Amino acid sequence: MRALIVDDSRFIRDYLASLLEEQGIECTGTINGQEGLDCMRRSGPYDLALVDWNMPIMGGLDFVRAVRADHGYDTMKIVMVTTEADNQFLEAALDAGANEYLMKPFDEMGLMDKLEMIGAIGD
Amino acid sequence: MQASRVILLKFLIIFPDNLSVDDLTREFLIESQEGLDRMERCLTELEDRPDDRELIADIFRSVHTIKGTTGFLGFVRLEKLAHAGENLLGLLRDGRLRATQEIISGLLALLDGLRSILDSIESDGNEGGGGDDAMIERLVVLQQTEPSNTSVQASPPQKRKKSTRKSRAKQPPAQAAETTAALAVLQSLETTIDLPANGAQDSASGGTAARSATADSTLRVDIDLLNRMMNLVGELVLTRNQILQATATDAGFALLSRRLDMVTADLRESVMKARMQPVSHVFAKFPRMVRDLSQMLNKRVVLEMEGQETELDKGLLEAIKDPLTHSVRNAIDHGIEMPEVREQSGKSPEGTLRLRAYQEGSHVLIEVSDDGGGMPVERIRDKAIERKLISREKAAQLSERELMQLIFLPGFSTAEAITNVSGRGVGMDVVRTNVEKIGGKVEIESRPGKGTTLRLRIPLTLAIIPALIVRCKSNSSSGCLQQSFALPQGALHELVHLSADEASTAIEWIENAALYRLRGKLLPLVFLDSLLGHGEGTPAHAGRSGETYIAVLNADGRHYGLVVDGLADPEEIVVKPLSSVLKQIALFSGATVLGNGEMALILDPGAIAARAGIRLAEETEDVEERRELTTGTSDEYLLIEVGVEQAALPLSDVLRIERLPRSKMERLRGRPVLRFEGTLLPVEDSAGLANGDVDGEMTVVVCRDGERHVGIAVTQVLDVAAGSTLAEAGTEAFAAGVTLLKERVTGVVNLARVPALPPMELLPSQFPEQEFAEAWQ
């Protein structure tokens, strides 16, 4: 299983990766939506994407829209990773095709719950 | 605090083994500090472009990221403060508020607040006490600001500055924070290398990394690790040097060792490059500082920065941070005038402060220039006298350039002169000391009414320097030993070789001072052996035997020749610190191991000059003319040129040779006079040299004529030569006698014929002393 992490904070990328790799999920980090798309284009679809909301160049919402516009990526699950300040826009992200959202700060349990909910991992 | 600890513990348990809370906290600190640095830059730019959405979005993101990550680590105070800032920034981002001056000031205060909490976390892991209620309240109030309407509700600017300063003062130096943080992260290098570097994804992320040049194509490297690498490279350089010497005779090995030589050189260069950072790291904080200072002083200052991409060794960059900061403060506080004053003198009310960095050979030059009033030379002189740093007599002899150098004397700036801005107990002497400590130099240039430029000359790196190996004989009881010393190439101008024959005649002695005439200019000499206590006392050297080399040095504005017994090859030496015992001798800047395995001390040209009492050169080109010619033998003459004629002055009567701007010459009843040591000096100017270009310079030889002093204006000083007086020959009006100099008949100037001054009461009054309101520190 491969996961794409799209977040401009190195802290969040490392933290997410450390939790996911613990589950045997292979992770790739990118720093904004555009880099995320480029990365997918090069190495094929991922099973899972964890996407920050607020990033330079291309934010999370535009990333979700771009991914969902391409049916080649239909199987990829997208989890929006947001803070409460982003929450008001969450509906837009879910409308655009994000599968779930995860509120910062989260812990391992919170992350695993969400991943189970979208069927990314079994229990 | 208790609560956050609990959360921390909880995380400790669930974190995978390879990523501890400490690692994450460090990561968080580094990222947050970077974010705040970016925020600071953007905020200063926002002042000029308050409607720039990109800037606002950038600032928003910085605070947003801190808020988003701080929750993971349970830093509640930080989260609350960042949250309040985020709300305000959100309104700005959405265009519901306009970035007014007050809002920007508020955000700057927020920045300071966030920084101080981060600093506290960094130092002891806690957010520190103290409430942010006032700050949060202020941010909330700012949210209610009407768009494009400046609210008076918000805290008055006066108060802002105070709180800003306070919180800034509390901060430990930011650089220390960065270093510790960077260091910490590197201890867990494997785990913190960014994700794309993880094996399988290499190909996928290759392009990604290349594109995001700033974010991910760089790797943080621990300074300690780099230092260790540098040391190892240093050792390699030494080993290479030894191999080069050992294999010089073997043809097969020679090829091999040449390769080793090349590889070592390349490796050394690469490691050194890894230590380089752009000066923008230091420059970045100045826009904010200039803004705060100029507001506080009610001055208007535009900051221009140039050459920010110029790179410098990380360690050196840290070392110049403080001197540079101080210089910028000085320029704003003392250099740039109040807007009204500027307008009165026909300048734009807005002063310009220019920071410029550029590389010149093996040095990086950093200039801080202002277009202010220039340095008040007279006041500097008066202050130096008042502080008893220099006697009134001595001060009168100093040129403007030398007077400016007085600001670098320890004790020049004192408590009374400390203002809010410049005064932090740091004077220009500390700036100079700090810069010289890293092998750099400070130069100052100032023109009245036009401004001042302070130039820091910093070597590119310190760890490995090119040096010339010199040898010094020591006649110890155990026989004649040769000791090697390393002379840094940076200070070395040229080498002069004297054969055994020449050595005994070419070095001239005036009392105890040895001089060498280098292309017609007198160069004071320092003997390395007597300096080290090997020689038997100076004049004995008059009868030196054997070959002699003079290394012509220029250090700390002092120009002199160091006499050594022999030279070896130039080598790249690795500078090792000295033990404190050797440091106390204060002639050496370090030690090194030479190619032949021999230990060598590294000579400190500046310290040697100071020890030997070499004067500061007035102009680098005109050193020799300032040399005081004390009583010489009566048979020696100073050969001068006046107009087209040559003439001679008895050396015993020559007090000094003064090179001065022509504007210093004054006229009294049509006769040229010169102010000299508090008296007026009649000047004999038979060739009308004082009538030339007023902006030019001229040379006056000051002579003793019985009880009085007189000046002789000369076109140039040619030489000092021994001559024998010819009897009964003084027929020429100009000459007191005729002498045979260098086998040429030359007239001797009759000093007694220089007309006396008119009666005292007719003397023009001295210039009124100017008020001394502020001082250069």
C-alpha cells in the first residue's frame, strides 16, 4: 500500500509518515498540491492521499478537484487534514470528492479510525 | 503546563521508536522559526504593498502552520496566541480587512510574542510563564478595525514600541537558537531526512525535489558534523603536504601524490562550500530593525540591500551578525539626520541606508553606508581627548583619517553616550575586535555632509588559510636553530630579499628604529628574532650577517616589514587553536603542522605591529612620509624636491613629514601658515605649492629652527642620504650651505630665513568648538 502525503509542513509530513509506516504503508511526501499531482503523474496512482488544506501554489481543495477530474485516480482515497480554521471549507472539499477529513491535532488512534472508516486499512 | 506534559507523555508512548517527542519538538521549532523569519520578511514588505494578497497568504500560512502543529505537542499558550493571530490574518486574507500600519505593528508584536515562546521552549522545553492576554486582546481589537480606516482604539504606537523592545531584549540571540536546533535535528539525521529521500520513492520525487528548491532540495547538516568533516579534511591536507614532500624524489609516487593533491583540494573546496551560507541569513533581519529604529527615532530611512546571495562560511556569518547589527544601529542613530535637518541641507528627508555584500578575491566585503551627515571629526577628536584616550598634542598631529580611527579605541563610547538605540554597551571597539578576531578588518570612510561607509572585510573561511612559511634563527646555547613560523598570506604584500652585503647597508637605523627604503618609501622594520627574544637587542642588528628577507605586511592599517632569516614554500595550513599559555604571548593567532611534520606557530601580523609600536598608516600609499624622523646624525640629510629644484634639510632638524590636504593651509597676511600642535607654523613655500588644487594634497616638512618650528612646503621627499658639507659655499639665497649628496651638489635650506609670523594679536581666532551632542561609538 502506498500513501501520498501532501503538506507544506515538514513536521506534519514526518509525523504522518512515521504513523503510517508503522502500519507498513509506504509514504511519499510532497509540499503542495502541484507537487502532489506531478508525483502521481510520474509514479502512478497511490492508494491513499493525506492532504493539507492551506498550501502555497496549489492548496488542498484544488488538489482534490484536479484528482477527481481524472478518472484514472478514482480508486485513490483522499483524507483532508485540516485545522479548525479550515473546517468551514470542509464541506467544499467533501463535495469535491474527498473521502474523509482528519482534524489537527490528531493522534495515532484518530488517524487509524479514519483510515478504517474509508477502508484504507482493515482492523 | 501540567496538561501539556500529560499530552506529551501520551504521545511518547504511541510514537514509533525512531521518532521521539524530542525529535518532533526540534523539527517543530526549526519549522516554526523558519516560518516566523518568513513572516518577518513578508511583514516588512507588506508595509509597502499592503494589498499584496500573496504576501498576506504567506504570512497567514506561517502562523497557520504553527497553530496547526503546536496542538500535536501540547503547547497550549503558543496555540492560543497563534490562533488569535490566525483569526486576524484570516480577515486580511479574505479581504475583509486592510493591512493598516496598526495591524502590521500588531502582527509584528505577535511575531515577537511567538518567537519568545519558541525560544523558551527551545531553552527548557516549556512555554514559559507570562500571559498573552493583552496581546490576544490587541489582536481581537484589531479585527474590529474598519477596512481602510485607521482606528485610534488600538494601543498607541508608543506603547507598542516599548513592548516590542522588551520582548526582543528578552530573546536569546536567534542564531544560537538556530544552531542548537539544527544541531539537534542532525543527531537524528536518518529519521529526519525528508520523506522523498526514502529509497523506493527516489525516482518519483527526484523532479519534485528539484523544483522546490527552497523547501526540500537542501538538507540540514549539523554544524558539529561539518566541523568534524572540516577537521578531517584539514588532517587530509596535512597528510597530503607530508606525502608531497616525502615523495618529491620518487617519480612513481609523484604521480600518485599529485592525484592525492588534486582530490584533496577538490574535497576541501566542497566541504568548505557546504559551510557557506548566503549573507541574506543575516541581512534578513535588518528590514524590521531599520523600520523599528527609524520609527523610534522619528527618522525616515529607506533600506537598500545588495548582494544578498553572496556566500560566507557559516561560522563567520554568525560572528559578523553582532558587529553588523551594531553598525546598522549606528548608521541610523548617528549617521542619518532628522528629516528636517536633511531638508535644510538640501537632501531628501528620507535617508538611505545601504547594505552591500560582495566578494573580492578571498574576502567578502560587507558595507554599511548611509547618506547622512558624515562623521564629526572634530567632535571625535575632542571626545577622545576628554576621555584621555589621546593627548591634545598628539591629536593635533593626526589626520582626519586617523581621527576617525579613534572611534575604534576601547573606551571611546561610554555610558553617557549610550542612547536607547546604539548603546548596548557595545562600542565600535567591540565591532573591530570581533571582526579582527575572525581575521577580518574594519574600514571606515566618511565625508562631511555626504555620509559614512563602514566596510567589514571578512575572509571567506578561516579553517584553512594560505600561508608563507618563514624561518627564524635562534642562537640558543644548544647552537643555531631554525624555527618555522607561518605567516598568513592575507597580510603579506610582497617579499624583499637582501643579500648578506645588502643587509648590512640597506637597513637604516634612526635611534632604535630600523627602516628600509622600499621604492623610495621608508618602511619601518620589525625583527622577528628580537621580537621573540632571540636577538641581542636591536641596534646590534645593524651588523646583521647573512641573507635577510623582509616580508612587507599590512595589518590593521599598519604597514611594516618583518625581517626573517629564511623563507620556505607557501603552504595551505590548517589553523589549530592555541593553548591559553601561548595565547597570552599575543603574537600568534594559532598553530599548525607543516608538511614536513614540524609544528609551527602562526604569526599574527596585527599583534606584532601593535607590539612593535608601528603607527597606523595614514594612507596606505603614503606610509613612509608620516614616519617621524627623530634626531638623526647631523651628517644625514633629507633630500627634498621643491618645484624643479632639489634641496636638502639636515635630518637632525626634521621633526616630521606631514602629508595634508591643501585646504588645511591657511594664509596670514598673504603668507602661508599651518596650524600645528596648537601653534601656528610659518611655511616656506617658494614654489607656490599651496596654490594648487584646493582638494589636492601637499607635503610639508616640519623642521626645528632653534626655539621655533617652521614648515617647508615640498613637491616630494626624495630620500635620506648621508652627505658631507662643503665649506664656504652658501651663495644662493635659498641655501644655508651646500652639501654633497649622492655625489651631487645640493643646497641646504636655510631655515632661519623662513620669515617669522606677524605679532600674536593679529592671529585669527581658533574655530569655535562645536557642540558635542552625540558621539560615534
